[in-house]
Amino acid sequence: MSLERESKDARINVRLAPSQAALIRRAAEAQDKSLTDFVISSAAEAAELVLADRRWFRLDEASWETFEALLERPAIFKPRLAELLAMEDRFVD
């Protein structure tokens, strides 16, 4: 479900220094966003980056076996992907 379509009834209350509040307000204004929209989008983006960089995953036995099987299967040559990657050299200065 898209975050924009979810009901927004959860709250997070924070305390911050006046200098932090001023900095965040200036940044929200610079992006022409409301303070709420700026804080939510910034926090969500930071959360996605943190979670994307996780190095430890917990899997049940069946999921681990599926994961291992995918890692161990032979690579499949993709001609169209090879062509696309070869084209990249033409665009690099």
C-alpha cells in the first residue's frame, strides 16, 4: 500500500534544539514543502537507506534454502543486458 494512501493517524513527538528546528524549517522552505511533509519525507528516505544497507538477515529454514539455491544457480547470460552495458562505454566521457 502506498504511504500517501494510508490513513495518517500515527504520531511521533520529538524534542529538538531551537537551532535544529530553525535548520529544518529553512530546509523545508527551500524545498517548498510544509514542515510536516519535509520531516516525513526526510525521515522516510533516511529509514529506507538504513534498512537497505542491512548486512544481517534472519530467515527461517525454508527461506534460507531458497536463498542459497538462488545464489548457487548458474548465471544466465542475458544478451540484451550485455548490449546495454556495452553501450554505457559510449556515454562515458
